[in-house]
Amino acid sequence: MSGFLHCHDCGWYQDDFWSKEHYHPFRESIVNDWKKTLFSDRIKMPTHLMKKLLVPYEIDKDEKNSCYVDGKDLVASSLIEAANSIKAMKIKTYKDFEKIKHKWKCPNCGSKSWDID
Ligand SMILES: [Zn+2]
């Protein structure tokens, strides 16, 4: 099951609950994409996205909304993003959450006004 745990009072949230078999940060499709991207030298990307991710880029001379990035920079940025998401994960699985949900409070504001979508 997916499970997006979040707080209605302060907006705190974490990644969907993980499971070893299905959803987790190292899903085969993601790792395969990282491997492929790592060896690409010039990838065309939207400039605003690369500004946001702080990836070094070279603006496309004919199309200013697009830019070129090195695959290794894109993968490094994705790994940092994944690491931050992993660090922010308070409860890894729904099974873990079931055991404590009756007493669980938001780690940011202490509210019990949480929800799972
Ligand atoms: Zn909260």
C-alpha cells in the first residue's frame, strides 16, 4: 500500500511508507535510471528545474528555457535529494506505524491531527 503520512496542522510530511518488496528509495527502475544518466554527457533539461536543484548547467543558445547538464551532476543531485528524504523518514513502514499509531504525534508540532493518503 502507499501511505503518505502527513500533518494537517503544520504541513509536516514524509515519503510514502516503504516496503522491501515494492516502494523504497532504491527501486530497480530508479537505480537503472541513475546508471544510465551517470554515463550521459549532455542531457537537455528545463533550466528552472536545474536552478532549483543547484545543478551546474549550460543554457541552450536557441532555447533559453532549456539547458544542458552533465549526467553525473544530475545523479549527484538526485542522490542528495534521496539522502535528504531518507534522513527525514521517521517511520519506515506501515507495519511499524500500525504498532504506534494510537499514540503517534507529529514530530514537528506534536499534533495528533495526522492523516494518511
Ligand atoms: Zn505537525
